[in-house]
Amino acid sequence: MSLIKSISGIRGTIGGKVDENLTPLDVVKFTSAFGTWLQNNKNKKNLTLVVGRDARISGSMVNSLVCATLQGLGIHVVDLGLSTTPTVEVMVPELNADGGIILTASHNPKQWNALKLLNEKGEFITGENGTEVLALAESQDFEYAQVDDLGKYETRDDAFDIHIQKILDLPMVDAEAIKAKKFKVVVDAVNSTGGIAIPQLLEHFGCEVVKLYCEPNGHFPHNPEPLKEHLGDICELMKTEKADVGIVVDPDVDRLALVDENGELFGEEYTLVAVADYLLKNKKGAAVSNLSSSRALRDVARTLDSEYFASAVGEVNVVTLMKEKNAVIGGEGNGGIIYPELHYGRDSLVGVALFLTHLAKENKTVSDLRATYPSYFMGKKKIELTPDINVDELLTKVEKEYQNEEISTIDGVKIDFENNWVHLRKSNTEPIIRIYTEAFTQEEADQLADQMIGKIKSLI
């Protein structure tokens, strides 16, 4: 069906033909490229890599291929088995490893899998690094180890304990305040590894946990992207269980969505807003999200006498800007929380801990807390163009057309009007311009997108 090679890793559907799908040969080739790149980059052979996977059906097979290939290169492997993306990110520096590989296709359906690549800090490799790895994969300039020099293999089953303890040790996480509230929490982990990690964390907070789809068997009971249209079951269960808060994570547990006591979605965009509200109330500083994230984060930061900055879309770009601005908090509007006091990666576990601390200290229901934030509505549309149209030139024309407005061109063109905004990004794979909008009503957001589509057509 599809094989996508990008600077952040390789992603594809299981089965099919080599170089068209994610086949065993593709897994071996790409793993060989990353392992070889690390050896070249560090100028040594006996490296250590941490490997972890989500619970999707193909995970065990892909994991075996990856670990054996690394050993074949002479690289030592620490296999965490069933894990989460943030847990692997935490364990790489914890074990003084030279890098890591996370086996997950994130929110993609069950037929997909992917290899995501980490440096020695447990952070995603840069775009430049990724380009070098892809070039190595194409050249297949690999040299495998002799029999006496094969890499060692070991497993660890304490990674969740270590990750959770690091969260409990954070000064801004108040376990006692959460325990005093005796929250009843429903967890939808889409039958992946969040079904292990999130309840384990909640037990430390004395929460009553109601598990929904927490069996890590990889059979996703609904589309694994935590969007409103996929979450009817937990919304109903919240009402029948009379629970205080609902927690939804994607298969690799780096996106966090919340449900209020009435079975209404808190809004993925507002996970980051709420956590930032709590942290910036206690420490003034900077908050960072990407250009396509809600304006609500900017509003909250300014209200709390803090700064807000927007990066290009992509976790690596958010992290780069967070480091530059020494941000207190950052992330993406898809429910991704990046808390640098723990590590520079999206982490639903630390997001849960910080949100529940905030909820406990505010002494509000989830719906009451949500009502304290400005309400915005987002629209997402696209306009398909003929292949002969130069998209970059077209975006330049749009920029000129709105030159008197507040404009950012670090990632496509974003136009900030007084009461709304529109962000135009070109697709890297097809002649399409993606259009993101935000306004005070859904109707206004959709109308703004339609108006921009009309403007683009008039400029062609």
C-alpha cells in the first residue's frame, strides 16, 4: 500500500512488495542505515541502542528484525519490549545509550508500523541527520560485524517504573493533592501500551481507574487517532460511570485527549493550554507551540505575563524553538505535551500528572476548568492544484495580498487577523495546499477557509 521515507524515520504498511511497503527487507535496510550512521557519527562500533514498541500486531516481528540487525552490526541492544514513545525517550539517557528506535506508527491504523529514530539525548534526530540516514539506506554501504563482535542483547522490564518515578519526583507534580481528590478516571488506551502505563501512573495518585480498551493486543477498537468522531464509547462511559475525568491516548502514548464529567471532549488543543496555565501561574516564562496550534495558548500565556512563540509544524521544530527560548512548556495542539523538566519529547504520562495536579489545586470540575479558557474553533480544508502550478509562487502572491496583516512565513504562510487566523502549508508529496483556520465559531472558521480557497483560485 505505502512506504513513506522521511527525515524522521520510515513508515509503511505491513506486507506487499519491497520498497513499496514496510517489508522485512525494508526494516533491515533502514535499521542498518541508522546503526551505521550512528557508528560513523560517533566513530565507534560498540554502541548501545534502546528499542521499544507499541502493541500493534506487527510489533513483535518488526522488533525481532530491528534487534537482530543491530546485533549484526555489532551494536548492543536494550529491548524494553512493550513501551511508549516517551518511555523510550526517557530511557535512552537514563541508560547512557547512544540512541534509540521506537517501533510505532503513532495514530495510524493497525496495518501500519514505523521506525522512529532517537539520538543519545532521547530526542528525535534532526532533519539533516535524517537525510544522511536516508542516503545511507539508498547506498546500502553497510559493514556487518564478525562473529566474535556481534552485539549483545538484553531486556528490561522496569522502564515504566523508572519513567513514572521521574514524573512523581517533579516539583510541579503534587501526588498528595491528587490523592486527596480521589478522582474516578476512565482510560481509553485503544488496546495499546497506554493501557499498561497510564493505569500504573494513576494508581500512584490513588485514582479509581475504569479501563476501556486497555488490553495491549494491537486490535484497535476504533480509529486510533484521538479525535471526537472516534471517542463515542468513552464519552458514554463517562456518564454511566459518573467519572471525574476521561483520559484518551494514542497507540504510542505521546498524544493526550481529555473528556469532562459530562462526557464532552475537553478539546485536544486545550490539553496543552490547561497544562501551560498551571505551569505559567507558578513560573513566568515562555510557552511554545506550532503555527497550526490554537491561539488560546498565546492568550493564556499573555494573561499570565508570559511570552508565546510559534514554530514551524513538527515536534523537532517545536523542541528547537523551546530550547532557544528556554521555554517552561511547549507542545502541539494535537494533545502533545513537552515538559523540558522531564525531557524534550511529547509525553502523555507527564501531561496526565500535571493536568490532574492542576485540576486538584483549582478545585474545579473538568468542565468548569475548560470554561475558564477562551473558546476557539478550528477548520481544516485543502485545495487541490494542477501539477503545473508553482505552489511556492502562489503562496508568495498570497503573502503580498495580505502584507498589511501580521504574517509569518517560517512554515508556509500564516496570516493573523484580529479575531482569527489562517495557515497555508503546501504538501511535500502532492500539489495541494492545506488550509488551517481558527475563529470564535466553527461556522466562521469554515467560512474563512472557503474565502481563502476563493482568493487562491483568483490568484492562479
